[in-house]
Amino acid sequence: MSTTENPPMPEIQLEPGALRHLAEAQVNVELDTGDMILNLGPQHPATHGTLRLVVRLDGERVVSADPVIGYMHRGYEKLTEYRTYPQITTLVNRIDWLSSFANEVPFVDAAERLMTIEAPPRAQYIRTVLTELSRISTFYLFLGEMALQVGALTPAFYGFRDREYVLNLIEGATGGRFHPNFNRIGGLKDDLPWGWISETREVMQKILDGCDEFEDLVAGNEIFQARTKSIGIVPGELGAAYGMSGSNLRASGVDWDLRRDGRPYLVYPELDFKVWTHPDGDSYARYWVRLQETRESCRMVLQLLDQMPSGPIMAKVPRIIKVPEGEVWTEVENPLGQMGYYVVSKGATGPFRVKIRSASFSNVSIMPWLLRGVYVPDVITILASLYFILGDIDR
Amino acid sequence: MSHLLALDVGWGTTLAIKTIIILALVPAGALILGYTFLLKMMSHMQSRLGPMDPGGFHGWFQLIGDGIKFIQKEDVMPEGSDRRVFAMAPIVILMSTFLIFVVIPAGPRIVVKDIDVGVFYALAVSSLSVIGVLMAGWASSNKFALLGALRAAAQLIAYELPLLLAVVGVVVQAGTMSLQGIVFAQQNGSIFGWSGIGNPFFFTQIIGFGLFLVAAQAELTQTPFDMPVAESELVAGYMVEYTGFRFLFFYIGEVGTAFAFAALAATLFLGGWAIPGVHGAMADLLGPIVLFVKLMFVAFLFFWVRFTYPRLREDQLQALAWKVLIPLGLANILLTGILKVAM
């Protein structure tokens, strides 16, 4: 424990009537204790991996918090320069490992735009379904995980249990539970297996029921509300200035969703969906918004399944993919927020440069501002409610 | 007890038997509660099976196996720790659990020592464990452990007062502080003139029962009030540096205290060993079983809450204690006093 020496008594000139203040000042100096520096992480159950927070504590109150990142840096931006385009999808779906399929989509989109080819409609629909499924699986884990960080053990298991149905669907369609690597430039590897659509409908019903359960068990719980309401308030403008995006920003009342407001991609323009926002911007709002978005995603999947066209799943592409010279920036609404790739091609089989813009990095950049003055337990709930993936921060 | 065994034993033998029973009770109780609630009930509430293989039948051997595992582990003492205090802390915690069982009656004659101020004694020794927690937290030379221990100390006042106030209502109604006397008062009492099932204070002291459950939950550092342990914040709080056998002591202490408090609540509010229509030697035989059933019911309530609720913050517990629990407890005492005088 590091305690500093008490500072020397300040010289105070007595003024008439100031005697009481002097006594108070004296007491304050005597009771003043040194700050304690606490290392939350890199190995701490609440940091989802290897985030390190150097927290300066006065008692249990946080004086300052400095996130230290980079423990999981894997150098993906550099690695992409040594891979061909089809190989890179393997890399990018390990950035945010909870929603791997959603990470592939913008990259493949970038390559397709440079090559001016377009995936056939059925492939686009299946891509959208799988993207929404990975959104559901990511958010569903969050719904349980957040309750775990607030101290309730049971919802975490419900989250894991029902997420498994969704992962089974993703595995059924793509062959990979976590890292599907299912996108091809110009389409998809395979069509959907037989019976997959009807099974997906059943699972979506299960997820919708599970969301009701979370609403009762977690969001409706008085203790949960006491722990999260008006804790960690992010003003919408400040959040946007820090580059926050996705549900975190929508929970601060900013009505901005790239699926609706960005450059049209996949089949989102044809879908009828609501963008949920919450005016409060606190931890509870972030939980609530994700809960609603999970439901909305379920409805979107059901809609997509109803409208699913038939046809080929692969456009005509050359056997060796060479992307013409050019630059392109694609951004999409990933489960964690805005995810973008800036791809520079010099006409080779692999990109010349790739810049990856991942959501979590910007989402957690507000932490030093947000964590100042809160209590230690609230640090954990705020971290949980910001919902970041370490791979998405460090890349 | 000596009548039951039809043996005339000396005080030394009696003392030895009593000591052995008390010493066996805490680990046995911890095993039963740990298996029934921590392993099986929790698993089923979380839609999983829990351990199924060890021992053959629903994994009953799991906890014993865990115990054997803990004994095999290396006894690590962190560098810079206060070694003597570090070693003593788990013993202090366990001791407070053992001492509670001294006064809990399991039959008209089955009680180690029926003290005149039994309730007072039980609540006093149960608070000893906080000293052990503070010792553990301080001696570990770990910041997380220290934070956990200081939280436990801060929590002490918040729940100890409601706990006492909850029990005062029972004491007023029974007119005695002896636990055996409280059980007799419940067995022979009547609810507004109807004495069909005696008067378990559960009915007349329902507010007290609720207060007792809430405060006991804090005393046991179980979830809504498990801030000293707070797995997601302080990793395991004051226990973070403990390994092997010493950790096992904490574990037994934690679940054993739940056993003791369930027994205490069953005795104070549910009539203890008494059931309607059973008296004398028969009550001595059935008493332990009856007490056990009632105790398991109370323990079920403890653990049910534990597995369902999230955790409060330290300052929110203080607010709850001072603004809700203590006024409620005082109102309950006032009401009990008025009814006691009026009836």
C-alpha cells in the first residue's frame, strides 16, 4: 500500500470570524489520507480479458483512471499486407470475436466495391441474416454478463444458454461456431442447409421470450436499477466527440445508426426496423437499448426470412482475385458500433494498406473522463455497460 | 441426553461428547448446505446440472473431493504479509461459527448450554467473524483484500443493528432471552386465543422475520450484500490471497455460518424443534429432525435470494439499513410492546 506523507500544515493568516474555518481546515488536513493506486487488470474478471486500469483511489472513490491497452495487440493491419483478399476474412473475424461474421462483411464489401462486383440478392439476404444473428449473440451475452458484473450470477447462465441456440444456427449455416469465415468476395461459400430457416424462426421466438425474461429478472430489478441508473452518464455530444458509436451513443439519445443513416449496404434499406434510443445516457440506458435492439434484430431476422429470395449465392468472379487500383472506405454498424475498413489497393492479390476502425477503441476512450469521481463498484458496472471486446480495442 | 442413552456419564465425558458434536456440526452443516443449495439448487436455477459424477448419485461426493483437493494444495503466504495474523484469521472466523451452535436447542434436553441470555450471546459471537475478516484483509498485504475487509467492517454496523432490533420483538413477546425459553414460549403460546399450533413467532413477528432474513443475508456476506467478497469487483475480497486448507476454512465458515443463522432463525421464528402435539422424550427424538427441516427452509430462502439478486453498493446498504430497516425494526418493537401490554 502506498501512502504519502501528510502535507505540511498550510500557513493560515487569521482573519476575524475565520476561526471556525481554520478549525475545519485543520481537521481536513488531519483526516486527509494518501491515495491508493489500484491496478484493475490486466488480469481481472471484470475487464473481459486484458484491459488494465490504473485507478487512483481515495477510499473507494476514484480520483483518476487511466486505461492501459495493447496487451492483446496482434498487428492485424500489418498482417493484412501479407495476405491475399480471401485470406484476410480469416483475420478480420478475429477482431471482435463475439460477432465475427459482422466483421467480415465490411471488408468483403470494400473488396467488392473496388472490383465493382455485387453479390447476388440471396447472398446479400443471407449475409444480413447472419450479421443480425451475430448481433443477437453478442448482445445476448451482454444482457447476462452485465448482470454478472452487477453481482447477479444467474442471468449470466441464461445469457450463455440461449446464446448457444444462436451459435448453433451460425454453426449450422457456416460450419464455424465463432469464426465462420463464410464470406467470399462476390458471395458466400454455401447456401443455407435444409431446414435452417424454420429452425431459425423457432430460435428467434426463444430469444424474444428470453428478452422478456431479462426485462423482468434484470432490467426490472430494483437493485439493478439502483446500481445502474444515473451512473456513468455520457452526454450525447461528448460521446460523439469521443468517437463513441453504436448502442453506447444511442443510449445517450443520439439517433444515429449506420444501418439506416450510413451508405446503404446489404439489404438494410429494404428492411422495416426501428432505431432505439434512450435519453438518459447512463448504464441502465445502455442496457435497455441493447435489450431493445436484441428484440429488434430478432424481428429483422424474421422479416428477412419471410422475404428471402431464391437464386445463386455467388457472383461471377475470377479464380485469382486481383483488386484494381484504388482506395475505398466502408463503414457498417457492427454490434459494438461503427466498424470501418480503409482499403488501399495497388492492383495486387492483396491490399497495399488496410486501416481498421473498430468500435470498442473509441467507445472506451471516454473512460478516463467517465470514471472520475465514481465508486469502485460503479467502475465495474460502467465498464460492463460500455461493452467492449479487447480484441476490438487492440486489434 | 443422558436419559435418552440410559447412561450415567460424568461431566468430562459429557463435555467431550458435546464438543465433538459441535465440532462435527459445522463441517457437516456446511457440507449439507453446500451440496443442496450451492451445488444442486443453484445449478438447477441456472438450468444446468451441477456435478453429477462424483460418488455416483448426483455428485454427492463432490464437496468432499473438493475438500481433499484443498488439503493437497500448497499453503501460500504472500510476501509482506503479517504471517501470524494471516494464519489466525480463518480460525477466528470459524470459531465464531462454532460458538453459535452452543446455545441452539435441538430438543427439550438436547442443548449444549442453555444460557439465560442465549439470543444476546449468539448474536454477539456471530459478529466476531468480522474481526477475522479484518485480520485476513489487513494481513494479506493486498489492496483488494484490504478494500474487502474495510467494506466488511463498514457493513457491520449497518446490519448488526437491524438484526438486534428484529430479535428484540421476539424477546419481548417470549419474555425471555434464552433460546430454549423462546421455543417453549412458541410451543405453549397461542395466536389471539387459538393455540392449535402454538404460536410460532413467524406469524406475529413477520416483520421481524423479514428484517432478520435481510440482516442475516448481510451478516453472511451473501448476494445483495456481498460487497466484502464482490467477485466481479474485488475478485474475492479478503479471501483473495488464501489457498488450500486456509481457504477451506473460509469456505466452511461461510456456509457453516449460513447453517447457524438458518438454525437461529428457525428457532426464533419457526418454533425451533417443536411441532404441535409432540412432547417429552418423543420431542427429544424428533426435535433434531424438525429443526433440520425448518432450518433447511430458512436456508432455502437465504440461497434463493443469493442466486437471484444483484449486488448493492456499500453506501446503498447503509441507506437501506438506516432509512428502512432500523425504523421498521423500531416500529416493530413498539407494536410488539403495545400488543404485549394490551393483550
